[in-house]
Amino acid sequence: MTSLPPRYRGYVAALIAVYAVLWIALAIHPYDRHDWLLENVLVLLFGLGMLAAHRHFVFSRISYTLIFVFMCLHAVGSHYTYAEVPYEAAWQSLTGHSFNALLGWERNNFDRVVHFSYGLLLAYPLREIFLRVADARGFWGYFLPLDFTLSTSALYELIEWAAAEFFGGELGAAYLGSQGDVWDAQKDMGCAGTGALIAMLITAALNLWLQRDFAREWIDSLRVKDARPYGEDEIVRLIGQRRRAETAQR
């Protein structure tokens, strides 16, 4: 069992304090209270999971910072509902120009930015988990965070669809946030996957520069560790092992 090292405690406490102030401020008079509640169910579960795991798994300060930035973006999105975040009006008031026109956007793309940020910001913390819990090495240390990002993005789109079907009406539409785009789910998953890919490419490039054994680790990670086929052969082996254990106990 471990806990936050002393040099981490002040930094993580500061991140939690800033996020708590932002979250409380944005919890006051959200655009749609029911949608805000739905959006924060996963936040509550995530927070409880982080709290339960912190004595067993400590992230790096880089990962805590990335998680903090993503959670702040989500807090803003849940306050306004993702389709109504007024970044366009804010940009126009500051510059007198259209942010959407600058980038060629024809819709409110704050949701797409957050889906992209999900991959870009959380792939590295996921990599820490795969490296330190699953002992992933080489190729797998970069592929698995990308794979996890894509699979959980697909799962989230299914949750959105189920919630929209269950609640229906304006609440379902607000939570879904598709803004009339029939390919919204696929584009959201693509954004998340692209963000994770960029994060892992940056991480790989940094490690290639810093690690002398980078290439050897990749090659070793792709080598076959056990030449025996599993499947039915493994079932037969396990049955025999079980029978021998039972016979020995008699």
C-alpha cells in the first residue's frame, strides 16, 4: 500500500481545491439542471474511484495535471450543456471576429474538442496504469492506451444513446448533443482516438530520444513468449491438472 509522497500532496491538494471551486461555481444555475445531473454521474463515479485507489496507485504530477485539465473542460461543458457552450460569443466579444469562421466550423464544436481532449489528456495517465499494473512494455505500452480510449469512447456513445432513448424529449437531446449530425457518434470517437494517437506519438518520440533500449524493448514486446497453443490444449491441460490435484487430496 502506498500514498501520496509529501512533495505531491501540496500540488494535488491545490489541483483539487481549484477544481472544487470551479465545479461549485459551475454547479450554480446550470443551463439545464437535469442534463447537468446526468453529465456529473460519471464524474462522481470517477472521483470515488480515484479516492478509493489513491492509497494503492499514485499517478505522476503530469498525469494529475492532465486529468485536472480534462475535468475542468467537462465541468464547463456540463454547466452549459455541450451544444450550448458560448465560446463563439466569448471570442467575438474579445476579438470582434468569429472563432467558428476562423476554423471553418459550422456548429458548436466544444463537444468535439472535449472528446479530442479525452484522448489527448487521458491517454498518458492510462499508459501509467498499463505500465505499472499490467506490466505492458514496448509496443503494448502505447497501443493499449489508444485501444482503451477507443473502446471506452464507443461505450460512452452507447451510454449516451441509451440515456437519450430512456429519457427522451429535450433532456435526451441535450445529453446526446448531436446537433442534428447523424455521424456525431463516429466523429466523437474519431476525435478521441486522434487525441490518444497524438499523445502516444509524442510519448514515443520522447522515449525514443531518452531511452537507449527503446528499439530493443519494442522488439522484445512483440516476440512470442510461449510457443504452446492455448485453446483446447490449455483446457485439456487444466482439466488434467485439476484431476491430479483432486487425486492427491484423497
